[in-house]
Amino acid sequence: MSSSGRVTVAGIPWDQSATMIDLEGRVPIIGTIRECTMHFALYKPHARENARLLLTVPVHREGRATRTWLLEPSEIAVLAARLEHEAEAG
């Protein structure tokens, strides 16, 4: 959550429903943000570039006035880094 109280990419709850889609047409992954992020972390670089995460609740993007329903690979990478950091912290 940002300082303004709005949910941003880094603050998306892990148990929120989401769908991981692939621009090359592979079967989507329907699950939670955590599950989709775990799959993204396992992807090879080419697959990561083609991955998108469709949200069930839109989030605010830093520096923009509007919210988004679709996360780009760089935003999913933020979630993957958060997941890794939380795993290391125990």
C-alpha cells in the first residue's frame, strides 16, 4: 500500500485471485497472486517477457492517476522479489 492509502503493485494481497496469461497462447494459470508469482519466478526469460497477470481487483500504478487490471512483466517481477524476500526472512 502506498503512503496515500491506495493499494499498489507491491501491496497486492497474496490471497487475491488472479490469472496468469501468456501472449503466445499457452494455457492460463488461474489461482492466487502467490501461486501465479511462484510460477512466474520459475519461467525462463522468454516466458517472463510474454507473461501478464490479470487481476480481480485493480491497483494503482506509481506515477499514474488511473488503476490497472493487468500487470506487465516488470510489475510481476516486483511481486516475485517480494515473495523471495519474505521467504528469506522466514
